[in-house]
Amino acid sequence: METPAADISHLPLPPGSSGLPLLGETLSFIQDTGKFLADRRRLHGEVFRSHVLGDPIVFLLGPEANRWIFAGENKYLRNRWHLSARKLLGKQSVAMLNGGAHLDRRRLLAPHFTYAAMRHFVPRIEALVHRHCEQWLSGTQPFKAVDAVRALVFEVAIVLMMGESPVDAAYMSRLFKKWAAGLFAAVPLDLPFTTFARGVAAEKEMRAYLEPMVVEREKLAEQPPDTLGSLLSARDEQGRPLPREAVLDELQLLLFAGHDTTVTATSNLMMLLAQHPEVLERCLREQQELAGQGPLTLETLRAMPYLHQVIQEVMRVIPPIAGAFRVTTQDVAYGGYRIPKGWQVSLSIRASHQSAPWTSPERFDPERMGPERCEQKPQGAYIPFGGGPRVCVGQHFAMVEMAVVAALLLRGYQWELVPGQDLSPIPFPIPLPRDGLLVRFSRR
């Protein structure tokens, strides 16, 4: 591992290619990110350069590289989203802030997103899961589980964010889909009929829809226990609330960050359990041992260690987020190479989860997430929520939501994969089964 040096001009650039003018190697990266990384890793090793999503970039692979990236936050690296996201994610959201402003915002938000703070969300998630599962039972069979899970998770996100505020979830979902597509547009041109332009329009419409609700909630003397209430209750060291624009930015960010990742992890959990009956059977035995304890609580969720191992292994085998980006704030050295100031640096979660030190990383094995084996892994080898100063602030929310959904599915329902479908993951932007995970759903 290397750190910034006073004079590193003699060091070579990492090996690799800049690809085509303007586009670089973006098309190859988007078409199959896993293959893109694997091919270049075989050719160049753990450090290589490219040009994707509008910027020169260096890919650093492995736990040691992850630790170097996390240690460099606000020193020789800072966070940087790709161009489309920079234009569509609110500039005052915690994801877009850097340096002291980012740390201050995290300190402001962190107490509202602890594991203990999730306690009052559990019964609300449970009620929504039961309602959606009953709808799945009465609907057409088979159906695409990805679409069904997406509708469930989106409604969970809306209810937990906005509480009892009346929200048209179907309308918001349509806007969200267009906005999210714009976030990952390869070429962010705001021209009529482009994916990015539709994303820009959807973001403005979504913001205009949410703002009056925020204005009304600001008038309350005491805020309800939901995400909006937490944002409106937060105060800085001078006792000042978040600006309204920042609240709206954070709501949109949380909707994005908490939606696609949970849809991905939950859908892939359903797929992997159906493909591994021995793991499914052990999950069922654990749930049977907890039968008769009434509604789910944080305490009952803690009594499901194997289910949590399964969820963790799902996110290792198919990480919901493939990676993240930083940008160098000065010329830096890593691995004997020079990375120029202003270049992007890629944090590859996918590569970290699918290579050494994991043994047989392609195999789905929840046992590896048991305390005896998991604790032997070096820091930086398992990072589904990122790490360092920018570790996902909503990770407890995501884990509680996934555990509640999985536990209720296991307790009351069963699902069977339709033979002959393509279950290979869509490589970009999030890894979901290509045919939408067709299932036949029934009561257990």
C-alpha cells in the first residue's frame, strides 16, 4: 500500500486503455461490469485504468485497495458520483457532500438511523408485507417476483419516509422509475426524448409533489416517528434545523438508496433460497422454533442468526451495488503507479466479494458468514454497504427491512421458480434476474 508522495512524477500510469473518444469503454462496462473487471484483471492485475461514464478512471481491486480508499477519504480522495447522478441527485444530500459538510450531516442523521431507532418501523413493515403477499396469492400465477418485490419495497419506503402523510404510491413509483433510469444514463444530455431528460423532468415533478407535504409537516409541534420526522427534528450544534431543500434532497436520496438495493437483495434472496433447498430448510427450522411469539420485534429478529447469515451471503454473492467512485484531490501513488489529480478511482464491491480471501467465492454458503469464519476475513473483504466515513447511513434500516420480509415469507408462504427462465443477472445498473424471477406463489 502506498500513500501520496511529494514527487511521484516518475511513476507510470496504471496499465489499460482509454477506449473510444468521448465514450471510452463505457459500453463494455455497462453491458457486463463483471466481465469487464474480470477480463482486465486477468490482463493487468489488481490495478488498471480505463475511461467510463465520462471520466478517466483507475480500478483498484481487493481488500487492501478498499482499505486504502476508505483511509483516503477527505485526504487524497473525495466522493464523486458519475455525471448523470451528479446532475440528478440533490446537491445538499449527504451523498453529494464532501469534507466537513459531509461529516456534519452524518453526525446529524446518524442518531435517527441506529438499529434501535428501527424499532417502531417493524410493525409497519410487517403489515405491508402481509398485505402484498396476500395480493400475490390472489393474482395471476406465475408472476415476476422482481416486479412484485419492487412494488412492496417502494410502498415500504414511502410509508417509512412519510408516515401517515397521504402519498399516491403508484404516481410516485412511475416518477421514481423515470428518475432512477436517468441517474444511470450513459450520456447525460438534457435533450427531448432522452432517458436523462425524462429523469430530469421526473425529478422536478417528484420534488414539486413532495414539497407541500414537507411544508405542512414543518408546522407540527411534534414530529411523527418516520424518516421525514427525523429529518425535520434534526438540529445542528447551533440548534438550527436542516434547510427545506436539504430535507427534500435527503428524502429523494433515501428513496433511491433504500429502494433498488433492497429490491435486489430481496429478489436474489428468494431466488437463491429456491435454488438451495438445504439452506431453505434450515431457515424454515429456525422460523419454526420462533413460532408463537407474536408479531415481529427487534428482539425476535435478533433471535434469527441463520437468517441474517443468509441475507449477508446473498449480498456477498450478488452485491446490490457493484461499486462506488472517488476522485483524487492530488497526484497519488498506489501499487507502484501514479494516479493523476482529478482522476476517478473505483471501489469495486463486486470484485471484493468474488475473489480471495473468500474460498470458492462463486458458491452460495451462508455458513461462511457465521461468527467463527466471518471474523477471519480481513477488513475490506466484505463491504455491501461500503465502508469508512461514507458507509451507508441507512444500513440498519435495510437489514431490518430485509429480515422482516424474509422472515414473513418463510413463515407463511412458499414459492417455486418457473423452469426454463433466464436467471442470469442484468449487469447494470443493479443485478436482477434477467427474466424478472418468474415464480408460482402459494400459502405454506
